Amino acid sequence: MKVLLVGINSRFTHSNLAIRYLKAFTEDLSYESFIREFSINDRVERIVEEIISEKADIVVLSCYIWNKYYVKQISNLIKLIDNNIKLLYGGPEVSFDSENYLKDSLSDYLIEGEGEETFREFIKCMIGNISLKGVKGLYYKENGKILYGGKRKLMDINNIVFPYTKDDDLNNKIIYFESSRGCPFNCKYCLSSTIRGVRFMNLERVKRDLKFLIDKKVKLIKFVDRTFNCSDEFAMGIWGYLMSIDTETTFHFEISADILNDKQLKLLEKAPKGRFQFEVGVQTTNNEVLKNINRFVVFEDIKKQVVKLNKYGNIKQHLDLIAGLPGENLESFKKSFNDLYTIEPDEIQLGFLKILKGAPMKDEVEKWGMVYAPYPPYEILKTSDISYEEIILLKRVEEVVDKYYNSRKFKTILKYFIPKFDNVFDFYLSLGTFFYDKGYLSRSISSVDYYKVFLEFNDEHLNLDNKILKEIVKFDYLQFNKKKYMPNFLLRDPSKNFERYLKDSQRKGDIELPYMDYHLENFKIDIIKFLDNGQISEGEFYLIFDMSEAENITDISYFINEEKTLK
């Protein structure tokens, strides 16, 4: 018997942990199993062609909100081509209301919830031609009826078999890793709230498994643990181990910032820069709204710990907000955004509430007047507190925040514009609306245009000094783009004479420059002073940019201006 396990990921760089678990957990059984991964950017026809070519008896499809319709289309085509191929579904998208889901699908079997033990029993039955009756966690079709083996108890996760092998090609992939299951919190919008308690893997085993991936020189390992730092001893044990290893691998964790304690912070302060990334769910800074979703935390506690981490300067922090939460209107969300912005995290993600099957929030949609899309990702459209039109405005804010704030390539421009508005949110809303009105949200624009748009935005909305603005735009552009090319809307200076003079001076030893390969540029304002205190001072200023490292910039105005004076 041959089984093909198929993952249809949201991006090419992602990897599917679930199907790897299933394969590893049944590796000792006498059957053939293979893994194939695709992305939602692949053509359905190509995916089906690849699946059919494997000539499998059973095709297993991992189902999520982002691939539900792909799975449906793929299933239709597989059954049209060869109805003898059996289909098995699993994953969070089919683990609730499973009986009806199976009834309305072309699948023959469906696994509910945790799949490892159920899949193993299923395979043993199929190999031995044994009845599936009594296989817990399994729904299946038989003689036109849907049969169910009953609910399965949660497994000991230390029994999970490590899913990666020495033959796996993990280059340029985000590798997902799990060291615990469950969450100590009960947020109403989250599926994790349906399972109480947290189960941890043995710490020494976690270290051993991580060492395997580190030795394979994986670039990014993303922990899928829902609240990684909920156990002080466990989190510190892993963090301490990862800090002690010589590696270029980056590790991403979802944490709850409010429960970071002094011991954890003291340890994290010593982490090598770039070793860790933290994703922190803020969701809202409105404490009443937090109570509505069963998050018994206050924003002030989150902010206090995140600010401490920020000061260390060694851990990238990604903070989340969710629009459409019960009891939160536009003004409340605006305040949440402005509150969060004061922290200055590395990234801000604006998400929108999703009414997931099985999550407690689904039982409260009428209470809060929630209207949501009936198809994946089941995103909120409006509530009693926020209109559809207001949700659309927030979508525009999300777009420009992601492009301009999260890219970190427009910091000087943002520093210049934001003080011209009453608050940060109003700036991003104005910019997002401008993008929409110009049609930039519905079509692709060039990387150069993302800089030029600020000149257009200024001309139509603020009418600030264009000469000063161009200098600021030029600085950000040169920092993160090719130095030998300058767009027409930006003026290039200095002359080749100054460049030659600088090189001659460096050769003679008159000046010592910190970079081997650099670019010299003249500015009509003191950019460094502006970055320090926000003040605009006009004059002649000269900066050199390190060609190999964007953040390396040195002011040599004193040297060039001295040379000009001597002449």
C-alpha cells in the first residue's frame, strides 16, 4: 500500500509540520509513504498531475483556512481521474463539525484533532484489511453512512517522532518546530482555547532535536508553541541552550510579554543579536475589550516588558493588533494603534478577527452583532461597534504600515511626516487613503515609486518644503538601494572632483575611513542632526554610505568643507 501525504502551504518557503509528523509516526509500519509539498501559488492542475504521477492508493491532504478551496478542487480532479484513489483529510479546518464536513466532501476518511495516533491506527487497519470500527478520532464513509470511532484522548507529546531526517532539503525554508502543545490562556477567538492545559516535551529531547536542525544550517526555526514562555524553567532552559551554541540560525517564538519575569529578562539581555525573534500578541490596549475576549491582562504590563526588551537591542519584536474585536470601535482601535506605536517595535501587524469553527467566539456572534465571511479565512466584515466601511479603512492602514513601517527602509521619511499629523494613526490613514485614491493598492508599483509617492503625497496634502523632503527621501533611498543609480526626481551631488579628492586623501592617509567600499553623497540639510533630534538645519553636508552594510553611515562634512575652504 502506498500513501502520499500532501501539504499545500501558504508560501513556497513554508514547510508542513503535520504531514511530517504522520510519516515519522508510522515509519516502522510495512507500507510506503511519501511527502509532496506545494503552495497556493501553484496551479491546481500541476498539483494534481504531480499527485496522480505518484500512483498512491491513499492521498492525505492537510487542511487549513488558506488552502480549503485548493483541497476541494484538487479532490474533485483526483476523483474524476481515478475514483479508486482514497482521500483522507486532517487539520484544523476539518476538526470541527467533522461529520458534516466529510458528508459534503469527496473525501473517504477524516481525522479529527491530533492526528498522529489516529493515523497510525488507520494505517494498521488498512494494511491488515481490518475494520475501521473503533478507531478513535476517525470519521469514515461506509455504505453511504458516516461512521465515527469516538473522541480520542490527548497524547503524550513525548511519543511524537522527530519529523525531520538527514535527507530532507531544508534550504531556504522556514522550519516549524514544536516543543509544547496547548495554551494556558482561553482567548475566545483562538482554537487553542478549546483544549485546556499545556503539554511539554522533555527538555533534553528538545535540545537534541534542535541541534539536528542547527547542524543542517537552517536559517529560521519558527516555534509553533502558542505561549512559549508560560513555563519559566522550560523557556529558560531552551533559550539558554540556544544562546550557548555557535550558530547563524534565528529562532522565532510566540510569547506572552506580560509574564516575562526578571529572571527571563536577565537571561535574554545576554542573547546574541539576531538569535531570537519574539511575536507578542497585544490584540488591543482597551482593557474592557480584553476582558470581552477572555484575555485577563492589561496593556501597561505588556508595554513595560516589551520596552525593557527593546532597550537591549538584541531581539527583534513583532507586535500584533486585531481589528473587529467585540466592543472595540474605530476610536478604540485608533487608540490601540497609537499606544502600540509608542513602543516602537520592529514590526506591527494589523490583523482582522476571524470567526473560526470551534472557537468560543463563534457562539457570541449575535451578541456582538458580528457579520463575517462564510468562507475562509472567515474574516470579520462588521460588528455592532465597527462598520464595514471602517474595516476597509483599517485595511488601507494595514497595507501602508506593512510596506513603510515594517520594511524599516523609510524610517527617516516617517520621522519627517508623522509630526505633521495630530497622531500616528491619522498619518497612516491619510497615506493609506492616498494610496487607494491613486490606485496604488490595486496595482503593483516599482520600488522607486514607493519613495516617489511621498513627493506626490506632500504636494496634494501638506505642501511642505519639497527641497527638504527630497533630501530626506534621498537619504532613505541611498541607504537601502543601489548607490550608482539615482531616480530622476532626486538630485545627485557631489561632483566627481570631491569623490576623487576623498580617495586621494584616503590613500595619502589624510583621512581614515571605516569602510573599504563606500558611496559619497552631498546633502543640503544635516540628516544626522535630524535623526538625533528632529531639527532641520540647512547647509552643506557630506555622508559616506557603506556599500555592504545599510546601517553604516559616517558624516565627513568637516573634512570636505575644510578642503573647500582651503581652496
